[in-house]
Amino acid sequence: MSFSIGIVGLPNVGKSTLFKTLTNKQVDAQNYPFCTIDPNVGTVKVPDKKLDKLAEVLEATEKIPTIIEFVDIAGLVKGASKGEGLGNKFLSNIREVDAICQVVRDFENEDIAHVQNKIDPENDLKTINLELILADLDLVNKKQEKLKKYLKTGKNKEIEKTLNTLNKIENALKEEKLAGEINLNEEELKDVKDLNLLTLKPMFYVRNIDEKSSPQSSFQKKYPTITINIKLEEELSELPQKDALEYRQELGIKSNGLDDLILMAYKTLDLITFYSASAKNINQAWTVKKGATAPQAAGVIHSDFEKGFIRVEVINIDDLIACENETIAREKGLIRTEGKEYIIQDGDICHFLFAK
């Protein structure tokens, strides 16, 4: 199961450079608006030190990390909801992603044009959010009109319920609130699932800085934000790993900004990782939503595992690493058997038993 993150923002804020650096996939990132027309898609390995350690301890012949997909979409401008710039094309692309990563620019550079001619991350965010709101409002209104026509033929409780949900969302959007801010319940979310509303998607932010920018800002205190010097990360990504690490240490940079971004994406989507260690000595990481049951997790590996699920043997990855092998873990009683109701925990190593 792969989850996708749409990288969005105004033109020339660093979206395509970030995408290229993340995925090591060469894309055009020149200094002019709408350079990215068709969305670029790339998959990224999720950093996982525990998987690395597990593979080392078990002397695995192969380790396979879980992945997350990033989509670089054309720059959004004011009026996009009405077709300005690449407007509707942009919006149709972004409706397909699971979460949105907004890149905002927080550095001055006379050589790189800013479409609004001023550096103001919060204003950039408001511009983007307003276009998402207007696009969703248009979609909600069209759905309302369609359902009202059905009601003219007679009462229908399901249609009335959906209309109530749509009215609730419409009121929020008219107040320039994101639909995700009004805490819809599960039934209400089902009512509008087919609309794939942009403003219901989880969002987080990348504050793109340079060496002259303040390391802290009021912006990142208000919003879930990763602060990254994207240009520096691009330069470091082109160096051998050892050299890049030494350079980071010289600059006093404690963490890899790209790894932080990937982990933020993971957290925003409310994902967890579980593992398998096969007889072929392959250690693999898998992704599920937090709260997934054992059969649902089994289905991520193979649909037959979910259909024929009997039980699962589970051990925490830290426990197995500490024991260094399965035999010792069994002797200590650290491997347990769970049934269909078991909720998968982050770090579980699972061996699924199923009927063929």
C-alpha cells in the first residue's frame, strides 16, 4: 500500500527542487512560473534505523523499506479555482493525493522572482488555502443542486442527511475555513467521500529558508512545519554520504531535513510501520493506518492473507533485536499469538498464518 503526498505552493518557492532532491529524479526546476505542467511522481524510501538494525542482527540477505509517494504539482496562483494559471489542471491532480505538503518561501533573493513581489509565508499560505476553499465550494454547490433535484421527486432520508453535511461544509468554506477544521464525524465523512475535497486532506508545511533566514519564525509556531534549506539539501544530496554527513556536522545541522520531511508526512497521514522477516531471509517494512487490525495488515502483504487469516505471531522489533534471534525470543516468551481483533502496533514483527 502506497500513500501519496502532493507538494504544492506558489511558483518559484522551491517545490520542484525539493521534489528532485527527495526522489533523486531529475525534473525541470527553472526560474519561471508553471515550469512544472504535468505532475512529476516519485517514490521515496522511509528512513528506518530499526529495519537497518534488524537486517544486521538477523544477517538478512535483503531489506526492503516501506515507501511513500511524492507528487510535484504545478505552481498555484491566485484565481486558480477559476482557471488562472494551470488552475483546474492543478486542482484535478491534487485531488488524487492523500495529504498536502505546502511549500512556502521565507528568504530574499532578487534573482528568483516571487509572483506576489513580497516574501510573506503566511500570505502565501492564505492564497493557496483560499483557492482550495473556492474550488471545494464550487464542488459542494454543484452536489447540493444535484441532490435538491432528487428531493423534488419525494422525501429521501439519505439524501437529506447528505445535504445537511454539505450545508455544514458550505458554511465553513464561506467563512474561509478548511473543511478539515470542522471535525466531521465518520458518517458525515462518508457522505462526502466521493467529492474528494481538497480542504479535508491532512496538511503540513515546509518553510524554505536560506543561510540568512532566521532559524525560528512565528509561522512554524502556528502550523505543523518542517524548516528546510532546500537549496542546501540539494547540494548535500549530490555529495557522497560520508562527505555530506561531515559537512552537516561542520554547519551544526543535527538532522537530515529530507528525512524529517518524510517522517512528518508519515505522521500527518497517521501511519505506522510493521515488519516481516521471511524464510528467504528478507526483512521488509510495511505501512498501515494506525488502528488497522491484524487481517487488514495481512492484506497489505497479500489479499489472500487477509481472506484466509487464521492468526498472527507477533514480537516487537526492539525485543527481537535485543534477543538477536527468534529462538531466544521464543524461550523468553516474547513471541505471542494474536487473533482477528488484534490491533497492529508500530514496530510489530508479524508472521501471519492463513488458510490457503
